[in-house]
Amino acid sequence: MKITDDEVLHVAALARIRLDDDEILSLRNDLDKILGYMDILSSVDTTGVNPTHHPLPLVNAMRDDREQGCQELADVLRNAPQHDNGYIVVPKVIG
Amino acid sequence: MKAYDAVIGLEVHAQLLTSTKIFCGCSTKAGLPPNTSTCPVCTGMPGVLPVLNRKVVDFGIMLGLATGSRIAPRCIFARKNYFYPDLPKGYQITQYEHPLCEGGSILIETAQGVKRIGITRIHMEEDAGKTIHDEKAPLSYVDYNRSGVPLLEIVSEPDITSTDEAVAYLRELRQILMYLGICDGNMEEGSFRCDANVSVKPAGSARYGTRTELKNMNSFRNVQRALQYEIERHIEIIESGGEVVQETLLWDPSRGVTVSMRSKEESHDYRYFPEPDLVPVEIDSAWIDSVRSALPELPFARRERFIGQYGLPAYDAGVLTQTKAVADYYEECVRLLDRPKEISNWIMTEVMRALNEQGIPITELIVSPEMLTGLIALIDKGSISGSMAKEVFAEMVDTGESAGGIIEKKGIGQINDEEELRSLAREIIDAHPDEAHKYRSGKTGLLGFFVGMLMKATRGEANPKLASRIMKELLEE
Amino acid sequence: MLETARQYRRYEKSPVDETRAFLEKIRRDTFNAFITVDEEGALRDAKAAEELLKSPDAGALAGIPVAIKDNICTRGVRTTCASKILSEFVPSYDATVVRKLKEQGAVILGKTNLDEFAMGSTTTLSIAGPTRNPRDPSRTPGGSSGGSGAAVAAGLCAGALGSDTGGSIRMPASFCGITGLKPTYGSVSRYGLVAFASSLDQIGPMAPTVRDAAVLFDAIKGYDPLDSTSVPRDYTPTNLDGIDLKGLRIGVPKEFFGEGLNPEVEDAVRSGIAVLEDMGGRIVEIDLPHAGYGVAVYYIVATAEASSNLARYDGVRYGLRANDALDLGDMYARTRDMGFGPEVKRRIMLGTYALSAGYYDAYYRKASQVRTLIAEDFRKAFSQCDIIAGPTTPVTAFRLDEMIDDPLSLYLLDIYTIPANLAGLPALSIPCGFDSLGLPVGMQLMAPHFREDLLLGAGISFQDRTTYHQEGP
Ligand SMILES: [Mg+2]
Ligand SMILES: [Zn+2]
């Protein structure tokens, strides 16, 4: 299979990563090669096989509706690149 | 002009009245200072993990049962991946494949009679935080207090064909949620939010037209206006030979138009996949039964029962079942005092007036069912007159005192106690032997004198008819 | 570790002195094992441990200096994941494993180096620069828990925690000649482990000996209500006396001895298996017919989960943020471009692709189905044997200047370790010999879910019989 530059750019847009031209090229080559290798899976007959999403068959892990207390505002803001009056500040959302 | 059919599908997000968020122990309380009701989990700190709040599932099952949905024996969570600053993990934990409920319906009343609106699915998910956009600076401000508040998303089938039906469906759904006590139904504050899918097609055609998605309709009136606007817009485009573009639009209530939300042809490929940090939820019949047994009666059924059981007119039953709290209040009153229609009259007039004046729900009314029925019982006994009772009620609403207390303190009310009046009357007769003698000798005109004395002795509170009868009886003994 | 614990109790050594000695060694470290050393915190822990040791209830870990992989959150101590994007991140909470270690009096020396977000096999993809293998500083310690591996091998700590998503504990254990355990999925809380691939990640111990690893494992294992994938059950302490191997059925999968396995590694592993046989174990040849698909399955599932797990590094709430962005979208794209290294970007891209519209079924779903087949292979195998033995890695530690730059070839180094992660099984790597250059070779033992007792028991007995684990660099 061959991945196109457009596909690479589309995926990068979904992942919110800016790529320069060199990166597009090298990622295209890498993805081509890796995904080419992944194609060995297409030879496995998986008809009627349930997918595994958890290695152990656990169910119903739940907690009671009881307040556990919140963190200090300082702990929320401690790592924030920008904050103001308790709010986290970001560049304006456009579109 | 050709006729068109509108096809409307509604997606409702209902915030649940749990104490804590869906995946962490933070409070769901609204109105707190920004970011103070948060923890590492609901702010998406590196390394944290979600743990499901059991009550969210209980609430979801409740709504599922109330809408006749199939409750999935096994449901799973999924991640919906997209970037937005109020979405702290870069994905929303929601349900995609295998939602909690499927295949339910709600009955609405239309001009053509009762109509069934299908519910495709009900699923659990987490709310996002709130982003405020600065008017002047190129900045946005994010508050994560709402991040992780539990939501039920209720998706209707495209069975709705008019704006009236859409509003009727939303009203009924909202009433059910509020009856169940799982959502406060506040549209303005966003605890009951609605998005719509709208398309139109030539009347009778089987093919659906291109649909648009509408957001930001935060009142029933705005839903009505936005849908109407959008349907007309679609028809106009089709009539002029154009094509409706599939897009997401925001309703602008001040201008009364819908505006396109995304400027770029941004793909929304949410890359849903099963949430690896949460395990499946398995719901057996015992769990469903325990929820069912705690399920309150729903509005439609309660209305019918009020008519049958209490002999109320349909109008009364409708008013009294408007909210679960009023209906509960009414039934508690009837339990205490078997005067269904009188109680209904009192609630529909004096009680409702007091609630309106104070702007409070009935649960906050200081006059309890015990107090209201106490008052009505006094009227029944003839202790006070109907008009006096209204004054007493007003006083009760102000002071929270019981009817008896107010009557006693103010010294109002009527003395109906025969024994008391009889003994007072005897004293008066004994104290006026001459007048008594004259009366008994035929001067019956003196009855007025004796009754007057009795009224004076009770500071005018003796029941006058009773006073007169007793006095007459004693003088003629 | 157990000897030190005894010395503490006989007052022949004190935690503070011991901690100072370790901190001094770390200061002279030339292998670059640590990203952050917390001298102040360590001495505070040591003093607290001295108090704790006055009580007869103090556990084996009281006063024992340990190191933590820098993708495990430590309250108030920088946790970078070796990534530029988190280079200044200071958690406001402790991971459950860290809390448990502290409660038992362990002294936390600092945070060890890794490949960025645990994505790698060399511990070279780090903001802190490469870690070197104490066995031969020109070589990689393996990865991604190479900092922990090197710290243990170089004696810079008594034991360490690593994390293992596709072999990241076992590979460096093998390359550095130490013991590493990837526990059963769900037996050690992941709360506070910065997620790489949630359905595969597991924290585990790395230590000079199996006994030490068992002590650390006992300290961190157990149900945690903060981790929904944590398994509620009885977790009994490991028997540190080892087990009698007589009659123990040892499955040897032929798929683990095929093409790509370095012959010297094969010789050492076969001699290790021979020791187990010699001790009474019964060798059973088994089949894991789908094991060969493990790498393909893993690099789809792991990258898909990673693409989602790493979406939170967006410059909004914490971590790096690109300055002077035109708008939010620009801020995201530039922050993530600047903040992530090439391997992390590659994996995010791969995982995003595998989940994207039109490819989900062919990649993510298909891989998840083959994952089921791999798990079933193990179920069948464990009806024929009690534990499985084979190599940990196909090669020994390679030179840093001969670094493989082809990502796929690097991925294939995980071929023997990945299946245990996909099936959630416990797996242990212990030294079983050396190649002709004197580089250590690791033998991997696997067991059914929650049968760490078999792995650790067999490992302890093996080490009581052999000296590979004592032959230092
Ligand atoms: Mg939703
Ligand atoms: Zn929280």
C-alpha cells in the first residue's frame, strides 16, 4: 500500500501536529513500511472472533456517588502556562 | 408551491443530579468559583484514570425504563477524540457501540392525537468544561468545574415532523426527567440542552433531504423559532434550485437566524474506540428490578390516576401533575385529609399564587401538607370562614405558623363549643334573674339582650347562630 | 535489599547513611540513569524510615532506597516522561505505587530516564540524553525503562520501578543483566502512570535479584479503587524461599526460537532452560501459532491508544506551550510539533491513522481480533504447561553508535515480550548467561494470570542454583 502526502497531512491535522516538508516525507516512508508490515494481519482468518479490548474479563468497576473532595486551586494552576483569576487562559478559539 | 415535509431528529443532553461527577469524586455543584470543583481526574492530568459513578448508571436505567427502552445487558464506554480547550483529555468519554439503552419511545399529544416518538438510544457521557471568549483580547478562558458532570444523551428517531411536535417532545422528555428526579430541566442554565437535525423533503417522498445540525437553542421558544427558520431556509434553497449544505449551524436568538459554525471544511473524524481505562458494565435483571421498584409514577399515568382515584376534573389532574413535587404535595395532603377536590382548589389557587409570588418550588414552601390540611379541616368544622382562612393562609406563608396558632394568637375564629357556650349562658341567666323571669313570662324580645350578653362575654367570637339557639333553649327550659 | 533490611534492624546500617551513600554514587553516575534526583526528599524519607524502623511492624522496604521511572507521577517532584512537552511538569499527586512505597518507608531517590513517553527500546529518545549500559557504556541499556535498568545494574539504587507496555521492563532487565517483572495486567495499579497504551501498560519491579524484585512487587501490588482495570482479589505475599521445580511443566514455544534469534542468545537461553530441567522441571514443547503476529497487533493497538492518550498534551493546562500562536489551532499544532520527538510523533500518526474513518476495521479492529487469538494460544498452552520459558530479546545490548535507525527493525526487537502484554500475562526476565562479548542474556518466564508466585518462585530457585545474577559489570 502507498500512503499519499495528503493522507499524511490529513492524519497530522487530526492529531494536531504541524509537519514540515521533511517530516512529511519521512513519515510517509515510515508509515508505508510499517503499515506494509501490518498487512500480515490480513492473512489471519478472524471470522467470528471477538476483539479483545481488555486483557482480563473485568466488569462493573464502579464507585459510590460520594464526594471525595477537590484539589486546591493552586494545584490546578500550578502547571498552567497561563491563567487569570482562576481561569486557564488560551489563545482565542477561532472557527 | 410544492408542499414539503420536515424531518426533525433531536439530541438532548441532560445533566444528571448526582452529587459527584461521572468519573471522579468532585462535586457537581454549579456556580462555584472557576476551577475549584476539580481534581487531577477531571482536569485530565497525566496518569489519572476514570472510575464510573454507579448512580449515573442507575439514572440511565431509570430513564430507559421510563421510555420503554431496552436496557443493554452489557454496555461499554468509548472515547470520542477531538481537540477543544474545555475537553481536558483530548477525548470525551462517551458510549458509541453498545449504549446503555436502545429502542424506546415517548408519547406526545398533538393536534391529531397521541403520537409515539421513537428514541434511538440513551447513553452516558461526561460533560466538558466551559470556555468564555474574551470580547477585547484574543484570548479564551477555561473553567473545568463542569468537566465530568454526568450527562445522558437522548437521541430521537427522525419521527418529528413539525416544530410543535419537537417542542411537545422536549416538554414531555423534560417532564419525565424531572419526575424521575434525575435532571433539574433548566434549559437556560444548560442542564437540559437540545441539538436538532433538520431536513425537508417533498411531501410524500421517501428520500430524506440533506440535513443540517442546529445548536444553541436554550429555550423552548428558541427551539421553535430556530427550527421554523431552518425549515423555511431549506425550502427556500430547494425552491430556488439550490442545494442544502450539510453543516453545523448556531442559532442566533438576537438576530433570529442560523449561522454556520465551522468556517473550514474541518473533518470531524472522531476516531471512536472502546475506552481501555473502563471495563464493561453488565446489568442483570436484579439491578433493573431494583431500579424499577424505586421508579416513580410517570406524568401521563399519574394524570389518569388522579382523575380516577380522586374524582378530579381532567383540568385539575393536569395542573396538579405538572411537576412531581406538586403532585407529591397534593397526594400527601389527600392522605392527611380526605377532601380531594377542596385540596385541589386550594393548591391550584392560594398555594400556586404563593409559589409564584415567592418564585419558589413547592418543596421550599414553608406551609407543609400537614399545615395546609390543618387549615382546611378548620374550615370544614366551621371554626373559621372561607374568607378568614385565606387571610390565615397568607399569614402561614409569611410566618410558618400553624393555622390553629395564628387563630389563637389573633383571637380570631368562632367559638363553636356548645358546652362552653352553654355554661357561659347559664352564668349570664343566673346573673340576670329579673330579665330571665320577664322572658319566661312572655317578654321573648329579651332574647336579643341575652344573646348580646353572651357575645360580649366571648368578645364576639361565639358562633352567633349557636349562641342564639343555646340561649333560647336555656331560657325556655 | 533483604540483607540491608536485616542490617537496619541490627543497627549495623542506618537509612540516612545508606541514602547518603546512594546519593553520592548517583552524583558520580556516568551512565545518565536519572533525569531528576530528589536529594532533599530522599533524606526526608530516610529520616522518616529511621523512625518507622523503631517499630517491629516495619516492612522489608523501610529505609530501602529505590528509583522510579520518570513516567510515574510523584507529588511535588518533576515528572517529565523524558519529553520536552512535560519537561517542567510537577504532579499534584502521587501515583498509587509511589504512595504505597512511601507508606512502607521506602526512600525515593529520584526519577529515572526512559524513552520519551516509554516509546522506544534504547533509552536514547530522551530530553535528558541517552542512558548508557553499565555492562558496557558504549551500549544501550535497552528501553524504555533503561534508566531504571542502568540504575539497578550500576548499584545506584537497591531496586527500581519500571513500566512495561511491550517489553519495557524486561528488555532493559535482559540487556543490563538484572531481574525485571512485568506483572499480570490489573495486579498493580496504573493510577499515576502516565499512560502510553492503557490496555497494555503495567508497572513492575526491576532489581538485582528475583527476591528483591519479589519484595518490591509485594509492596506495590493489590487492588486499587482508583484504577477500574485493577483486579479485586486476594494478593498473598510471595514465598521468598523459592519453589520446588520437580514436575513443573515448562513450555518451550518453538515460535520463540525461530528466525532472527541471535544464536548466542539462543545458546544461553537453552542452557538456562536446561538448568530448570535439571532442577526437576519437565520440558514440554508448545505452540503459540499467532505469536508471530504480536508485533503487528501491538504496534496498531498500542499506537491507537497512545494517539488518544497523548491528546491531552495540548499546551492548555500544563506542559509546554508554543508562544505567539496566531490562534488556538496554531497553538496546538506548534506546541505538539515542538513538544514531541520524532518517535512519539510517528506513533501518534500511526495510531491516528489506524483509528481514522475507513481504516478502523482493517487495522484497529482486525488487530484487536488477532489479539484474542494470541490470548487463546496462551490459554491452550497453559493447559499443557505451568510456565513458559524462552528468550526475552532476540539480541544482546547493541552499541549506541550502531543504533538501528529503521523503526520497524527496532519494533521487531519486542517480538518475544509483546505477547505477554497483549494477553495480560505476568512475565519475568532473569539473567541466564552471557554472549561471547560478556553481555548478559535474559531468559523470559511467563505464567497464567496472577501466577507470579510460579515465576518468582522458579526465578528464586534458579538464582539459588546459578550465579549469572551476581556477575556484575
Ligand atoms: Mg454527546
Ligand atoms: Zn474531579
